[in-house]
Amino acid sequence: MLPLVALVGRPNVGKSTLFNALTRTRDALVHDQPGVTRDRNYGVARPEGKRPFAIVDTGGIAGEDEGLAGATARQARSAAEEADLVLFVVDGREGASALDDDILAWLRKTARPAMLVVNKTDGLDAQAAINEFARYGITDVIAVSSAHRQGIDELIDAVLKRVPEEGTATELDTDPSRIRVAFIGRPNVGKSTLVNRLLGEERMIASEVPGTTRDSVSIDMERDGRLYRLVDTAGVRRKARVEEAVEKFSIVKTLQAIEQCQVAVVMLDASEGITDQDATVLGLALDAGRALVVAVNKWDGLTDYQRQQAEALLTRKLGFVEWAEAVRISAKHGSGLRELFRAIHRAHASATHEFSTSEVNKALEVAYETNPPPTVRGHVAKLRYAHPAANNPPTFVVHGTRLRTLSDSYKRYLENFFRKRFKLVGTPVRFVFKEGANPYEGKKNVLTERQVAKKRRMIRHVKKGK
């Protein structure tokens, strides 16, 4: 267990920038706009030659108790209350404010160990910036510039002196048995609500306001003896509606989460049907080659007639991913979650299955004999042998001749044949076709003098015969 350090302060004082500087990552979304961070984001600082410690980045406390600002403040307070040390981050350029005073008063009530971090002191007299906050009466004060990594090493040394050897934070592990699941979809379909339901706590801010989640947040979880890493992502809207730079960065973080996951759970809103944007989100998962599960949320709020209409719509619009299982759930009430995890397990098992060369060759042989490729311009493609290339998604390399003549329909036949033969569910299947190189390509047959003389005699003989 690692000691946990919480970053707390008002909006736009540089907490996320400090988080990235300490963890030497870009995991936290950073922008000049106040209020970018809303959910708690955990990471680990690994200073060279020193012991590591966990860090939690929090949203800015804006002094409001209602709406998104209030939910963000509650997340920040929860992080501070569970931390072994609180870093109270202030803005050295703007000086102390009334909101800083309120946060300090609340910190004193929590009785948690705290340090004052005066950020944004680049180009300033560090001691003068510290003196601005002398009236707070905090003895441990460090001046830093997170953006320029000034004072970071001194801050790490000061933190390590204050935190215990053993803390309360569990490090994000790299156990290969841990299934990485990303919840993706358009805004306001219930991704954060589902993650909270699975964790059994208000870990993510869930609101009816679209776009509440802005960063991709990873949380480790154990359920029924199996390990998972859940990733809650920001909602993906149509490009025409994406105007703020923050939202563009959020979409980039979502794309990164899709690339790094093993199973993508695409969430749909049953009450709104399947939109073009839902199809776009599905396409993102397909382009990345991720295993796929479709979670149709808010199913409990539909009447029998609405469910019949929704079923028909799912069948019609999800035909291009008919191999992906669709599960009806209610993130709010928790119904259908057992079936959802069973679908995730089946998709993960199919995507990560290890194939032998012999069974792949046998499957190709049976597929070829059952339905040979059609003749194209007098030529027939020959599929000689195949072997597995990768998993997640399962990829097979097929060697042969005239493979460029294979039609798309025949390639789909091979995909469906392999999917049925190996019982692959919830994962795309990819083929790579390779033709053997022609050893005589580009070489000219140069005749010897004797062959040239013989050719001339034959030509003269033919002419005489005419």
C-alpha cells in the first residue's frame, strides 16, 4: 500500500499540471479554462532512487454546493479525507483569495496533515510569493512552477518526509489477468452512473448535464474473484458540435482509452434509439480492433411496445456488428449487470485466445474445400496455408497466389467461417493476405549466340514456306 497525497485547491491554480509533473505523465487533462478537472484521477509518482507514492488530482473547489460545482467539491473533499497528506495548491501570481481562505478553514476542520504549495512562481521572487500566504500560519510551504518543473524535486523530498511508509492507496498494477474495460458512448448515456453502480460508491460525477465527464479515469476493481480495470471516458459528440478545445482533448483521451483497453463497452440510450453518433462510436472501437459489447441502457424505463420497437431498431442498425452481444441493462437500478459481465468475459476470451498453426491451417483447408473462390478473369486464387499473427483482435495471415482477385464477399465468408468454427464472440476477426514473390519478376531472358542463330534460321525457314 502506497501513501496517498491529495492535491486540493480552487479552480485553475495548476493542480492537474502539478499532477502531471509529479507522475511524469500526461494522464491529467490540462487547459487554461477553470473547472476542467471534475472527477478524482489517481496516479503514482516514482522519483528516481526514492520510494513511490500515490497522488490524486481533484477538481477545483469553487465554493458552491449545488450542481456540477458542488459535486466536484464533494469529490475533492472525499479525496482529502482519505489522503495521508494534503497539498493545498494556491496561485502565487494572484495571491491569496477569499476562496483560498474558505478552503483552508475547511482543511483545518478535517485535521489532515497539510502542506502549502505556491504554484506559478516562475519569473517571480519565490520568497515574496511565499510571504503573501504567511498569514495562513502553515509552516511547510514550497514554491514551485509546475509548468516548468521548478521546485518539483524539493517538493518530492518534502512530501516523502511527511508521508508514512505505508499508506492507504492501492497502486494500479500491471497484472495481465486484469481485464481492461472502457465504457464509451455519446454524452449522457449513463457511463459514469454505470461505473458508480459497479463500484458501489459515488466515484464518478454523474449528472443529467451532457459532457459532465471530461477526462478518462481508470479504476481497479475486483468482482467475483476476477480483476478489472474500468475506464470511464468522456462522451463523443459529432465533430460539428465540438467547439471547445477542452472537449477536443477529451475526445483524444477517449481514443487513447479505446486503444489501451481489451473490451470496449459501447453504451446506448434505449429511450432515444440508435443515432448516427452511436454508429460513429462503434466505428471507433472497430477501427481499433477492440472486442465489443453493446450495453443498451435505461431499458427498465420502456413500455412493452417501446421495447419491441427498440429490439427491431437494434436488429436493423447493428447488422454491421452482428457478432457483438447486446445486453439490456439499467445502470441506475443495477439490472442486467451479471449478463453484461458474462458478455465481457466471452468477448475477452475470444479476443485473447491463442491459436495454433495446425488448427488455423485445418480451418483454411475446410473453408477452401467447402466454398472455393470464384473464377476472376480466368484465374482462381489459391489459398495455400495460413498461420495466426496476433490476438486482440485475432489476426490470421493467409499465403497463396492470385489473392488480389479475392472479392470482399469471399473475405467476409472466410471471416464468418473462422468465427463460427472457433466460436469467436464479440471480437472482430482480421485477415492479412500475402502472395508469394515471383522469382522471375523483373528478369529478362537473354538468349545466347547459338539461340539467336537458331531463331534466325527458323524465321528464314518460315518465310520460305510462305
